[in-house]
Amino acid sequence: MIATDPDLLVRAAVDAVGVLYSLWDFAAPLITAGKLIPLLEKWMPPPSDGFFLYYPSQRQKLSSLRVLIDYLRTNFKTGARAIAGTDGQS
């Protein structure tokens, strides 16, 4: 099942229609309640204390993007990383 509504996907998983691929934080309350069980835990990445910001790599970044990146790095130092994406531009 493919859908853009995360609540629909969670409902399908809870109703045993299939397997849900989701953010851990989104599924954690349902796992704690026993409504879902985690699969393939051996292959799950370790939890992160921060977040990732993905953006297209460009020679000249927008000044507004630069301000956002600087703000996030300053105010959310625990694990925050900004990563330039690969969009074919260098």
C-alpha cells in the first residue's frame, strides 16, 4: 500500500494489512501500547539526538537558507547537521 496520509498507513499496519515503514518517534506510542511490533531491529540505524537538513547543493546558496542553517547550528547544537544534496549541480 502506498499513500501520502501517514494516519492511513498506520491504521493499515495496526489492522495487520502490511508492514509500516515510519519514523521511530511516530510509531513508538503504538509499539509501547502493543499495537505494533518493530521488525528488522538489527538493521535499524542508531537513534540520533539531532536532525538532518537536506538541501540542493549549489555554488551560491540563498541568503535565507544560509541564515536558517546558521540559526539551526547555533540553537540546536546536539547533533544538528546540514547536508548538501546532490542535484547534479556543483
